Amino acid sequence: MRFEINNDQMRSFQNEGYLHLSNVLTPSQLSAWNDYATHLEIENTKSDEPFYPNAAVFGDRNKKLMRQNDLHGINTELTLDLLSSPFWLAIAREFFGEGAIPLQMDMFYKREGRQYEVMWHRDVLYMKANRFINVGVYLDDSNAGDGCFRYVPNSHKEYSNKNTSNWMEITAKAGDVIIHDMRLLHSSPEKQTSGARKTIYIEMSSVRDVLLEGHNSTNWTEARSRWMGLILQRALNDHWHSSWEGGYPLILSDPTIEFAKLVESSEEPIPASYI
Ligand SMILES: O=C(O)CCC(=O)C(=O)O
């Protein structure tokens, strides 16, 4: 079934700086990603060094996984399955149209304890581009007062605002998606209960916005167009405009090789701005 994001939801995103979509993952996607999150945790913590590249592990004896970056570089199948889902293509269609691209894909394990606290920051303080967004896919419930995503209302419009006293929090259920404008000032305080709240973060923008912002190279941007080409080859046509077909490269090589090249050609991202 086609997934729709309507004009009211887009207006709400523009005003509030975020949009909450409920119950978006299918039960089989939720279970496959939870299984994979457990696999990442086991593999990355059983030896002295993490097994997968770009994993962040805390602790000496009792090791815990905090982040697995570059998910696309290590699980091609699950990545393409998630990003060819109707909900993700609806986000690409409505937020960007032709030229939409994924930029980065990481998993965050939010756990009990001070070291997992996320300080107030903006992911990207873009100035020239129209839009950079972060799509948070929740694999676990995030309950009130338990280390939820917090944000400062209107901070995506008032870049110099450093006052966080009027923060609000967003609760979520496993399978929900929370999209935020990457200029939104946000944080998450210490989680109070045991067990990880896992969220996959997929950063997105468009070819024109990335080039307009001017931080990353044409090659870096083209590699992400190829990533989008792979997604569209996987997706059903009625979830995106068939007129986009010419706008992305047709990829004939093995997707795993493509993703390996993508991760290899990494560049410094636009730095987050902490207050
Ligand atoms: O999901 C959260 O608690 C926020 C994570 C976050 O903002 C980050 O990892 O930069």
C-alpha cells in the first residue's frame, strides 16, 4: 500500500521542526532489525576490539555497544529493505522530490547511565540549503521520563537560541518514526530503566541542498545518488515518481560492492553544533 504524508503533516513539520509517524515498520521489519541489533551487540562486544568498523563500545569488562555507524556498509539487504519501504519513499517524495538522497545510516543504543546522556546540540546548522532531516526509526518503546528525545520548540528557526528551559519530550513506540529538522536543538537525558532503546538514524537531504550547502564534494554526493539508485531499483514504482528514473544512476554492480565503496569514500560530515 502507498504511504501518504499529507499537507497538514508537512505544515506541522515546518512549524514544529519534527513529525511523528506512528506504527510505520511492519512486524517482520521490526523483528528482523531487533535480531540484527542483538547480533551487532554480541559481535562487537565479545572481543577486545569491536568486530564491525565504526562501532562505539563502552566499558572494559562489561562491554556495551553504544553506536553502530555506517549500517549500510555492513548489512546491504536490511538497509535496502528498509529504505525501499513505502514510508521511507514517501518521506523522500514529500520532503525533497527528485534528487532526494540518504546521507548516512547509524544505530544508536540509548542505555541507562550518565555516559549515554546526549547533550544539547543541532545535528547540522545548515545556512544555505533548504532542508536536511534525520529520520529516527524506533526499534523499542521510548517512554515518558526515560531518556526520550527532547527538543526546544522553534529552535529550528531561531539558530542563536541556546535557552533550553522550555524543552519538550517526544515519546514513541517500537515501530514509530520521528523525523526532525537537523537544525532542531535536541538532546536526551539519562535513561532511568535498564535495557537499550535502539533507534536507527537515517540522515537525508537532496543533491541540490548538499551542493548548495557546499560542505561535501560532488563525488560524495554522487555516491549517495548511486545509493538512491539502488533503493529505487529495489522499490515498487508506484511509491515514487517514475519520472525520477532518469535522475539517478542505474546500478548494475553488486549492491554490497557499491556500499563498500560508499563507506570507503567517506568525508567529514558537517559538524554537529553543541551548546
Ligand atoms: O535518540 C536520542 O536519544 C538522540 C540521539 C542523538 O541526538 C544523537 O545521537 O545525536
